[in-house]
Amino acid sequence: MTVETAPTVAMVAGEASGDLLGSLLLQGLRQRWPQMRAAGIGGPVLERAGFEAWWPSERLAVRGYVEVLRHYRGIARIREQLAQRLLAAPPSVFVGVDAPDFNLGLEERLRSAGIPTVHFVCPSIWAWRGRRVHRIARSASQVLCLFPFEPELLQRHGIDATYVGHPLAQVVPLEPDRAAARAVLGLPGDAVVVALLPGSRRSEIEAIAAPMLQAARRLAAARPALRFVLPAAPGLRPALQALLERHGPPGLDLLDGRSHEALTACDLTLVASGTATLEAALFKRPMVIVYRMHPLSWQLMKRMAYQPWVGLPNILCREFVVPELIQGAFTPQALAAAALDRLDDSAGRERVAARFTELHHLLRRDTARLATEAIARALRP
């Protein structure tokens, strides 16, 4: 096969953020190979980009050791069925989008059978579980890194790695149009708006949404003029609606998706740790980062952590640019207090916006082109 021949691409994107990243990568691949076929595990955004989803990405959207154990048999069954299908009809290349606990083992098996494997999003070995670097070396022919310091870390272990920037840094404008976003969402131009982002996984909604909504209710009691928006990830609106009726503040707008419009329109976001925190940083929004998981999962993860930060904006800036309320520190009272502090500190919000603008420029690269070139190299004999 030559590089010019349209490849067949197998891909696994295991959750909402991977679904978005995978779709952006797919757009770049199709620019080079318009007749390319892509299939595997993905969500609605990938499907709209022409991806054939054999299983929906939400089947893999579980976080935390204890939570994964509850779903282990089903997830393992999917991985085995997918491996058998790909070994029986080998694709030109396999691309694992994040989801390292699912993808690395699959990649290792496919690579040993002679199928080139690309892992998109370097596992955060610089934050925790550094020993995974040895498994990455066995699993991935090429690693596409979102952050500029990652390739050097991987290359020390003989791993071919390329910095491609973060695709969201291209999607998000350097100067978001707040007035236009508020018009689309029907929000007054002079309102103070708080966006609630409790996560895109069902397990996150169960652990995070209720205390976040209770914090919003406290904020509404303290500042009745506040407006609230909550973007619901696909399939999660019914669960959120039930929680909203029990815990939410009056007048909250529950949106179908539209997280980018919500982040553009808001003055502050209360956000679950994950890719959404980086999105909020790219929109230059002040935030309070929260997270809560099963206590046993938290204790296991905490022991393997290498640095004091949990949220991506703080990790990338190497300091607590925005506050984090994790596990026991995440209470409705503490979150409401931290939110009021941010809303009352205009100078602090300006400093945060300036820092996030610097971060945006650092991450802004032609990700689709750079990633496609790296995948083309992996396809060469």
C-alpha cells in the first residue's frame, strides 16, 4: 500500500471528549484521503462525520477503579469482539483516541499482529501511573501528543511521538463572541451568567450534579439576579432533569448540548475535572473545578499522583490558577463560596483570562494536518 491509497481506519473513541477529538482528526484524514473508510467505537459527533460506529462510545464512558469493576465484563467482551473483528479483517491503521485502559491493551495485540497503531492523546504519565510508559512502548507505533512537553518524555523510552497541539485550540476562537452566544441562548446581555458542567459520563452525573445544583441554589439565594445554564451531554438529559427538579435553582436553562455556547456566554463556570476544564480555559473563563468519585477509587488514584493539581488548566500552568474542590472538599457550601469569590474579583478574572490566552496560543497548531502526517508515517512499511 502506498501513502496515496485511501486507508481503512479503525478507531476507538471512548467518551464524549474522545468523540469530539476523533471527529476533528477524521476531518483531517478525509482531506488527505477523501475515500477513506473509518469504523469502530464512537459517538454521535463521529457518526455525523461519516464514521461507522459498531458500538456507541457511551458503553466505555466509565471512570474510577470501582466503577470500572462494575462494568468490567461488558467492556472486556466488547474489546474481545472488536479485536477478533479487526484481526479477521485488518485495517490499514488503528487509532485509539484516549481511553488508555481500553485502548493500550487492544493496540498491543493489534501491533503484534502487524497492524500499525496510533494512540491519540498521550496518557498522563507525567501526572500519575508513570509506569504505563512501558506499556505505551509496546502498544503504540506512534503517539500523538496534545501538549508540547510530552514527546520528549516519550522519546526517552524509544517511543515515536509527535506534538500536534490540541484540536480544541483551533476550534475555539481566540476572542469568543459573548454577545452572539447570549443571543443564541436567549440570555440578556447584561446578566451575570454561571454555566454548570457536571460531566459527560453517567457516573459523573450521579456523583457531581446534585451537589453542584445545590451550590447553584445557594448562589441564587445570595444573588437572585444570577442566570444559570447547564448543557446536557447526549443521553443524559432525563437524569439531569430529575436532579434539577429536586436540587436545582429556579430559572436554570437545561440545554441540549451547546457547551461551547454556554462557555462563551458565561461569566463563570462550575466544571467537573476533565476535558471541559481545558475548554473553559480556551474560552478564557474563570472557573471552579470540582470532582468526586467512589472513595476507594479516589484513594488508589491519590497514591499514584505526582503533582498537586487535578484540573488540566492548573497542570498546564503549573500552579493553582483556578481553585479545585476535590472529593471531600467538594460540598455545596464550599462551591458556592468559591463561586462568589470569583464573581466578586474582577481583577482576578482578568489575570486568569490573560493566562489562558497565553495557554491558547501555545496549544494552537494545525492539529488535523500534523496528526494526518504522523499517521501517514505510521502507514509506511
